[in-house]
Amino acid sequence: MRIFLPALLLILSSTSQSLSTLAAQPTDIPTLSQCKELVEATLPAIVQFSYDGFGNGPLHFGCGVIVSPEGHVAVCGPVGAVLDNKLLELRLTDGRRVRGEALGWSSESGFGMLKINEPETWKFVKISDQVRAGEICLALGYPRNHIDKADNLPRSRLGLVRQAYQDQWFETSYQSDFNSHPVFNMNGELLGLQTSSDGVYSTHTSGKQIHDRWKDLVSGLNVDRKSLFEDLNPPQNFAELPKTISPEALAKAKAATVQIGDPGKKPLFSGVIVPDGYVITCAHHGRLPGDHLQITLSDGRSANAIVRGTNRRTDTCLLKITEPGEWPFVNLGYSSLLSPGASAVVIGYPIKNEQRPLVLDLKVIEMPNGGLKRRDSLSDKIFLECNDEVVVTNLPGASGGGMFDTAGNVVGVLSSTSAGKSHDGIFNGEIWNARAELFHKNWAILTSDTEVEVVDKEVQRKTSQELTKLMSELSASR
């Protein structure tokens, strides 16, 4: 079980919209005939992705879409976990099963590339070069754990692109029980791939991310290793870390860790001040660039801040303190310097901790206990082992807090937890952190003041009603 911290923030934050966001208007509602034509046109490119490499039968990881005549398939799913291509199954909507191989992947963007290895010129879809809030979109996917051999066809669902941010991510209005799946515009172009859902809205990686990383993906690379590690060389002064954190470094880390919330209201999540008055934190609180927030320091001082940039997919967000003052800070470090078994400290403000900071001294692990084995374990997240059930399940409010190395540098922000019991009843828990490298790599984007396109809420409501009616007609016609 993976828990975002706290999940209720997404619901609470849906009432908050930045005045600086772009008020996008939706396109016209398509006709039933247009929707049926779109479904029929895209179905030949849909591919179901299964893998039988774990001894318990095939795992149905979801579906992807063919994006080249040579048979390249873009999918959301753990492509890096395919260790033996002989156990990979690609199933087409006409019922055929074809041989394929796993190529490259990116955990940061949440997608990977497969390749059909049978000689044929494959029907494929083009990748859209942009996503605009207000677009009507079509999702095609299979229900989770779909194994109905008598029904090869994916389900369809209509939605509205309610938010869009640069070429990074977008959010749609529909709720879905599908596995991860592709999303198309009404011209039949791939808008992106669904990577997560909070039960109300779905978040997607823009298709342009596939285009921009095409060369690395088709060559079979772990894109995260290249972009977050090989392309980001830590300065020489970050190379040596002490075995344990000193009292001075710990005090500095605690002083830089702050509570964050709406002005005049109780704080709901945490963050860490880094140089020049910036604050790094998580993104699942749902605030947008231009939104005003308030930070509270451990010494009782408060200051106003503004959201500069956010990425829902990587769960990273950057704030800027807008008041003059001398603020405590820590340097933004490099998680790549921490090997499995290394010590790290997590500091945050759980809501149930009566606004007192929680300090955890934990160990880095390579992957979560329940994580799939991969060709390359490096990803956009770094994991800490925490086998205390009370701690793992009572961290809401600490999300966005810092993970610190033994020199006191912040090397990640608390994103979510994974918790469960083994077959012998022993509790196994992990704390998942978004790596500091995500901030290093995307700093220019996060500080660019680029606005998020947002559709007006009343327009969203009316459009959703019309799409629900159209969806019923489309389902009845199939």
C-alpha cells in the first residue's frame, strides 16, 4: 500500500485556484459520430502489456500505444522490470499476440518504450506537440488486472483537460479504474500517458516528453540514470560525507525545515528552505504557480511565500519567500552520493505531532521491499527503510519535509510511504523521497513563472455533465 502524505490535501486544494493562472476555454463537445470514429481509428495502435517473470503468472501492467511504423510502443509501466523478453507479451486489439522487447524507460516521466519484433508496417498514432487546457480527450485502457480472453477491446472514457503545465504534465477530469493508459486528442494524436490518479482526477505525462527523450528510449537506456546522475556531476566539495550527522548540521537542518499552509490557516505540509529564499517541497498539495502560501519556521516566525513552479508527476514544487529577512537555509545536495546502507535524516511536521518536528534517523535502501527487480534500480525516488508502523502511517503533514545527508545537505523531499506486512506478520515500511536531482535538473523550469492553464470550474462542471451523457451514448453503441 502506497500512501501520499497527506491525500486529503488534493481535495482541500481543489478549492484554491491561482489568480495568475490562464483561464482556458474548452473546445466544442464532439458528436457521438466523431467519438466512434476516433475510437475505431486508434484501436489498431493499442497494445496490452503483460509480463510473466515473477513466478505467479503474468502481471498486466496496463496498455500502451504504437507510435512508429516500426512498432515502437509507448507505455506507462515498469519497463525496467522486464528482465527476460521471452516472458513479455504484447497483445493487440485484434487478438494477436506478438513478440517484443523492452527498451528504455524514465521513472521521472513515468513511461517506457517497448518494440514489436515481428516484421510488419504497423499502424501508429502521431504524438501531439502540445496539450492545451480545455481540450476534450479520449482515454483508452483496460480495467486493472484485465484478463478476459473473450474481450480484447479496451474501454473508452471521455474527459476534459482541466490543467496543463508547459510540456511537462496535464490533468484530466475523468475518474478511471483503468490501468495506466494513453490519452488522445480529438484529432487522434497522442496527448500523453496516464501515470497516476487520486480518485478524482488523473495526472498524465505530456507526449512531448516521449518525443524529447526518443533517442535514449529506443536505445534501451534508463533515462533517469543519464539525466539525473550522469548529466549532474556533484561539485567536489560534496564528495565526502561523514558517517553520522553532527549536532550542528542537524540543528541547521531543523531550523531550515518549515511548515507550509494557506495564509492565516493551520499548516498542512512541510518544506525546506534552500539558498536565496527558495523553499523546496512536494506537489501533491495541488497549489499552482502564483498561489500565495505562508511558511512557519521552528523559531515561531512566519513569512509569506509564492509558488514558482510545480510538477505533479515528480511530486516536486518550488516556493519563493516574498518578504525580506535573514532565513536559515541548507544547501541542495545530491542523493546520488548515498549508497544503500547509508544514513539519512528525515525531518517534517506531521499534523498529529502537534506542530512539533519529527526527526527520523534511517537507512537508504536500494528499492522498496515490495518493489520489482529491475535492470537498473536507479529512479527518480530514493527510499528509506522505516519498520515502525506508527511512524509510517502517521506522517500526513510531514510530506514535503526534507531528507538530509550526514553533512546536512537536503537530498530529497518526502513524497509518500509504502507500508505492509510480510507473510510472517512483520511490518515492512518505506519512506519514498523525490530526489534533489529533480530540482537541480528542472530548476530553470521551476523558476520560470510559467503559468498553469486552468479551465474555469463552472465550465468544468457543465462540460463534465455533457461528457457523461455522451459517454453513456458511446458505451451503449459499442
